[in-house]
Amino acid sequence: CRSLYERDEANVFAEPSVISECLLPHLLNLVKHYPESSTLAKNLEHWARN
């Protein structure tokens, strides 16, 4: 009997390096605009400290 669904792939997000690789470009883009926005600066500082 064949399944109607494809077999699930391994959970790529279980590997921290995959998450880092996905998030890093977005985080770097935020940091680039950090000096331009006081709201962004406050939010990034709060996120980094917690």
C-alpha cells in the first residue's frame, strides 16, 4: 500500500546552525539600520538582553 503523502524530511530546525544561517541575514539587516531608528535600537537591545 502506498501513502498519499511524501515521507517527512528530517527536522532541519533541530540543528542550530540551520537556524543561524536562516536568521543571520535578517539580523544583519536590522543592525545596519540600528542607528537610524531609536525604536529599533530599543527593541534590539531588549531582545539581545533577554
